[in-house]
Amino acid sequence: MIVSYHGHSVVKIQSKDFTILLDPFITGNSNCDLDVSQEHPDVIIVTHGHDDHLGDTIELAKKNNSLVIGNFELATYLGWQGLNTHGMSIGGSYEFDFGKVKLTPAFHGTGLKVDNQELIYLGMPAGVLITLEGHTIYHAGDTGLFSDMKLIGDRQPIDLAFLPIGDNFTMGPEDAAYAAELLSAKTVVPIHYNTFPPIKQDPNQFIQLLKNKNGKILQPGEAIEL
């Protein structure tokens, strides 16, 4: 199984039989190396409804008949756009044909901006635990630090965790390093930084703060094999 990072919070999982995209913010993401026309995900998982995470979900899902997984309100909204969706809620898990997905808490905002200066409520933000081919991957989504991250790591050994470090909207490097300690993941990768000026960070600072020395910086397009 190959797990690759593609700027901001975009993660791709390539298993033996499935391609899974998480938070596919490609168009308008200067740090992303992907081309929407070249991506063919079987599954798209969206942590929450902000533009920089929902991204190109609608176009990709329509083109590829992808299954889109997210919280219930987000899945309902995307279903109204003609997508094939599966709605879930925080704490719930489901066994799909590609593996198991569980939504975890994430402390953040929500809502999609529309042209008439309104926000569409799109449910509670989430993190995601994905278990497939004997490995578990944790994508924290956008979140601040919270102590129950220890419960997440205690109840489910994590092979690879993607944690936001950008600060301002999410955890900064110091809190993210403490989150990594709580989660006890084998490998931790920083995400959600340097896309916009308010979240400019040096990922090396995060790596140096990790007590377990288990961090790895991935440039867009780089991957880890599990």
C-alpha cells in the first residue's frame, strides 16, 4: 500500500484494488502536484465542508462515480449534487469493501461559502481512521489539540498519522507535537501548512519537537509504503 501527500491536507491511499483520496483540494492549491483530469479515485473522504478540503470532490466524484464519505450533513448536501455518498457521524465506523472507516472528533469550524454571502452548514468537522490491508492511517482533518487523542491512539494502534501544524486555524507545531505524543503513531507527517500566509510554518520545527523522533516531512508527491 502506498500513501502519498499532495500539499495542504490532500492525501492519497493506493491499495491493491482501490484508490482513496482525502480532502482533494487540487484546483487553486499552489502546493498540490495533482491534475484533476488525471485522478480517478474509487473513494473520496472529506473531513469537513470548507473549500480547502471539499475542494474538487464534486467534479472528481461525478467523473469517476466515486463513493464520497463524510459526516451526515455533508454527505446529504453532496447527495443533492448528484453524488454517490455515505454519511456517518462522529464515533461511528463502517466496513466498506476497501476497508474500515471511523470518524473521530475534530475541533474546528464548518460551512461552505455561497455567492450570496451565506454559509451552508455542513455538519461537524471530523478526523478519520482508515484501516485496510492490516494498517491504520489517521488523518486528523483540521483540529486543535484535544486530550482524547490519547483515547484514539490507545484504542487503535496507528501506523501513520497526518497532523495539521499551520496554526491560526488549527494546531501549531507545538500542539501538534504533543498530539503526536498522545496518539503514539509509528510515523507522523505534518500537513495543512504553507498554503496561505496565515499558516506559514517550518515543518522542521515540528519534527524537532517530536519526543519519539517519529516524524517525516513529505513534499507534494512523496509517499510512504506500508
